[in-house]
Amino acid sequence: MRTALAIIALTVATSASAQDVVDAPCAAGIEPRSYRLVTRAQALNVHRPRYDWWDAFDLGAHAEALEDMMGASTALAERALAIDPGNRLAKSQLARLFLVHGDGDAAEPYWKDVMQAGGSVVWTGTLYDVDARTYFVLAFDRERIRIYRFDQLARQVRRGRGGIPEFPPAEDDAFWAAMGGCIDDAIAPEASVPWSDVREIKAGNWVLWFKLRRPVSIASDRNGRRKTLEEIKVNLHGRTGDLEVYKPVGDDHLALRGRGPAGYQDLVRRTLVKFVDPERRIALPPSKPGAGW
């Protein structure tokens, strides 16, 4: 399935001509086919249908679909880099994607290239203390964390069940370029946090806590409500947890419980500090995931 998806997306992306490439600063100098692989083809991958009626009865369907999507996304970014080794959007995507796959060794060379070039590695994320029903975009560079509302980068935000935003269509090149670190400097982030203001990064089952020396103010694009935070609790999208079968104490029946991807959270924070905190000023308390966050 992953191979078939990559072939379909490659066919669409590589059919674009040089004139079809968006006139964006981040596209300058990138081979047109390579650029389309990290923008339009990535969008087609995200929007590809992966569920049918029977999947409603399969508790593991969502995890399998996410794994399939991330695997295809990695294949597209690798293909883009093979076509144009200078494609900095592809490097930024691979820096993120290899952490999603749990491969820190593979991710590090891309992090090094991106950070040395002054670029950023970007995730969509959920900020639970601001609004759990919308997404934000977080850009990590050598100097700071920048946090954007989803509606700042998406041309139009459409919302599905519960108000959760849908990812923009393939035609929204600016959004998909942003997911490779190409964010227009004219867009002012909701919050910009220098690494010197981050005193601790704590890892849990589902989230990272960036504990700050100075509070930041962040508003939701869904309801406009603004929160002042002394710590940023964020789920960086890309990994989901596992279902674990266990026998509750005093019960004869087996039960299921979810376990978050705690190893992913720990890997992300440890990779981050290697490149943004060489002086080791940011504390990393031991990761001891239990129940809950």
C-alpha cells in the first residue's frame, strides 16, 4: 500500500512544470519536481482515504493508518532529496519524520543540516491548555520556538467533527511548504520563545511540557480565547499510542488501556537540546510515564 501511494503521488508531483512552482522564496533554486514532492505530493498523501466501514470495528485501524501515512511521507521526502540534494524542505521534513519513526540516529544529520542553515523543523500540534479542539504549528529553530495559529498558515480552515480542523488541500502550497520549514517571515507568530526562556522540558506519555521563565500569551483560532501560559503542554503530531490488554485487580475480565508513545516524547526533547542547548541549561527530568499525560 505504501509503495502504491508513493507511485501515485510521484506521478502527480513530477508532472508539474517549472512554471507550476509557486513563486515563493523557499522554492527558489529547488528543482521543480523535488519541490512538488515536499508540498503537493505530501498533501495528497495526507488526504488519501485510508478507512472503510469495517475499520470502525478495528481498534488498531487509526494507528495503522497513521503509520502508513508517515511511511509514505518519508518515502516522498527521500525521493525529493534524491532528485535535488539541496532541497532544504525535504531535509526539514526528514528531521521530523525520522523522530516520528523513533530513529534518532537517522534524524540527526538532517537536524544538523537544518540548524546550521538557519532553518526550522516544523510540527503540527495540540496545545491542550489553549484549545484541545484546534491545531497549532510549531517551528523549532536554533534560536527559539515559534508558535502559529493554524489559520495563520492555512489559506482557509475547514473544520470537521468537534471543530477539529482539516488539513488544507494540495493547492495550498504555502501551508505545505511551511511544513518543511518555509514560513513567510511576514507572518508574526502567536508566540516566540527564545531557548534562553525555556528552563525545563518534561516528557510524558502523550505530551511535552516546555516550562518557561516568562509567560506567553496564545489565542485559539477556533474561539478567539487567549490563554497566558507558564508552560507549554503540547502533543506534537505524528505518533499515537498502543493498546495494552491487562487484568484489573479483583476482576475476572480482561480490559484494555492506552499507552502513550513516551519514547517518542523523550527522543524529541533529547534531540532538540543537542542542537539548541549546547550549554545544557535546559533541565531534562527523568521520564517516568505512568497513567495519564
